[in-house]
Amino acid sequence: MNDHALDTTPTGEEALLACVTEKTYPTWLAAQAAGVQHWLAEARFQPEAGKVCWLPARDEVARVLAVVDPSPLPSLAGLPSRLPEGRYRLETPVEGDAGYLAVLGWGLGAYRYERYRASKRRPARLLVPEGVDTAELVAELSAVSLVRDLINTPAGDMLPDQLEAASRELAAEFGAEVECITGDALLAANHPTIHAVGRASASAPRLIELRWGDPGHPRVSLVGKGVCFDSGGLNIKPASGMRLMKKDMGGAAHVLGLARLVMAARLPVQLQVLVPAVENAIAGNAFRPGDILRTRKGLSVEIDNTDAEGRLVLCDALARACEMRPALLMDFATLTGAARVALGTDLPAMFCNDDALAGELLAAASAVADPLWRMPLHSAYRGMLDSSVADLLNSGNSPYAGAITAALFLERFVAPGIPWVHIDVMAWNLSSKPGRPEGGEAMGLRASYAALRRRFGDG
């Protein structure tokens, strides 16, 4: 597990790290000794975000100045890679929530994916200031690292069988149970759409179920899209659209990361995690455009496009979760390009059938700097899913409102009265930014955890 480049025990070898913003630099400079002011003047230092400058030592302790982003979360996030290797401690620690987010940002920025190639250098290390909840910090960073690691792993090493293994490894760490329905057993267990989407792969489709917690506590069900690679099926994607499809199991990665947080905090809930894990491959037995599939709920679905497969594997899992009448149902999925067109790649689209729950999630997203944006379950668009031969189409019959029609499709499989939220994520950073390295990314994860803690735990 990534150690997040954070230390909790001082050694006396830490360099002092003075952090300023462009706005606070003049005030900070005016308070410095004349020697420091002269040093910076001679260096012609310009206080621009991202710049660092070594200062004269103070009492034989090395000292460095860093100009950082004014927002807490990204403020320290670029420093693990920008500062030389070594140990640092904040000259003036930031307190409260802002201090927690700043140190969290450092840990997020220290992430490295090294399964296939070691990094050329180690990230700089930070001594965690007193007052920061180190256990909570490590739990959140470990969950984000798990999500990133799973998404970054190429499909050749992360097909349904390996995703099951990762789920079992997580379960073993926290004493959870895992049950897996695999291959043709899906048909006998009435999960026909999961079987249909995944049957063409050499790695058999499966429904992974993780269970943890006291049966007397409220049930929380998490469902994650686990399409380990998406060729598009017979409606094959172009090469440009297929290149990043190892990330199409990003929803599964998110619910496993969220489960890690819930179990580490020992929230008083009965946790159920459902991951329909498939590869949408091409073979002689692949499902076809025009096929009609019967779902677990009994609704028939006409296949308009085999590349709209995520909602098919989710619908059976959502129906199964609803049979247990959870107090809250949440799903994560890399579901639509339409959500990215609407909101860009950094902002997850959130759909929710419960205004109180939506408000809690949005408040949590703001509090922990993990953004979500609510989009409407606009009922007038349900007609876009009408089929002349089945109960509904798997893809809207219009080029418009694709994220909404996908969410409306899923809503058909959610039982009335169950609070449900659907989060459509990119799960990928197209380029590196402070705290957000290029590659797999957890989006809405910390916000969801904060909302669960407030609703079911100690807030």
C-alpha cells in the first residue's frame, strides 16, 4: 500500500517549509528578517504559484519557501514532486478542516502507480502536523489509492477474475464475506443481462457480492459498474474510443474504495457491495443489436447499441439490491460520454430520486472539496427509451440528453421508496494536476463517504 509520503514521528531532520500564496507573500515577506528579504531580492524571486526557493537556514535548520494555491486541497498537492527528496514540516501549520485538506492534498500528490515501472525519484515527505486526524487521513488516502490502482491496471491484469480477487483481498482485510455467481450460474440465479454482456469473453462474467456489518444496522447497498474492458461489442468502438476502456470498471473501483472507508471507520451499517464484472468482448456468442433481453426485474430490453452495456449489467444488480430494501442505494459508473460533454471530465454528474439525500451529498461535496453536480431525472425524456417490441430500449432514440436517459433507464430498476443516487464519473485524469496525476481517479468518493458518515455515523 502506498504510504502517502507522510510521517507521524519527528526525527529532527525535517526542513522547515514556509507556504504562502501570491496574495499573502507581501505580508509574509515584510515579517522576515532583513537577511531573508535581501536573499529573495538577490534571487529576483517572483511569488508565482508553483515556485519554490531555498532560504537561509534558521538555527541550522534548512528552510524552503513554496508559493501554493490558495485553496486548501491543492495547496500542498504539487510539493511532493516539486520539492527535493527529503523530510519537511510546515513552519506554520494550517489548523482545522483547511489543515486536514492541505495534508490530504500532499498525500494525493504523492501517489505513484508503480506496478510495472518504479518511479525515478521518491516523493518528498511531510511530517503530519499535530491536530490532524492521522487515522482518518490514512483511511481516505488508502481508499483513493485503491481506486486509482484498480483503474490504472490494464485489462490484461484486471479482467473479471482479477477484479473478484481484488474484492476478496479487500474483504479478507476487514473480515467481510464475498459470494460470487459466475458464468452460466448467472442464468440459473436470474441475472440474465450480466450474463449476456459478458458471455463472449474468455473471462467469465460474474456478480461479486461483498457483505459486512451487523444485520441489525441499516442496510447500505453500493453497486459499481465493473466492465473490465469495453470493446463496444458488435457496435465496436473506434480505436480512439477504445484506448482508455480499461477504466470502464471505474464504478466498481469506486464502490470498493467506498467500502474500504465504511469498513475502516466501522460505520454502524449493514453493507452490501454488488459488482457486476464483465468484459464486453466480441465473439460468435456476443449479444447483438436488435436482440431482446429479459432482465432480473422482468422488464424486456431491446438492444439498440451493444456499446450501451453498462446500464445492462447495472440493472440486474440494482434490482437485486432493491429486493433487500436498503435504507440507501448508491451506484457509481463510467456510464456516458454525454455526462462529460455536459460537465467536462472533472465534475461527476449526480442523479438522485431523494431531495434530502441529494442535499446531503452536495453539502458534503462542498465541505470536503470533492465536487458533485446534480442533474435532473427529467421524466419527460422517458419516451426516448420507448421500444415498439420491448418494455424499453437500452439506448435513447435521440442524440440528446444521453446522461439523463441513461439515468432514467437505471431508475426503472429501482424500487419505489428506496433513496437512490447514481453518480456518472469519468474516473480518469487526462493530464496531471496537483494532487491529480494522469490516470485513474476517485471522483465523488470522499463526498459520498462524508455523507454516509453524517447520515449513519457520528457525522
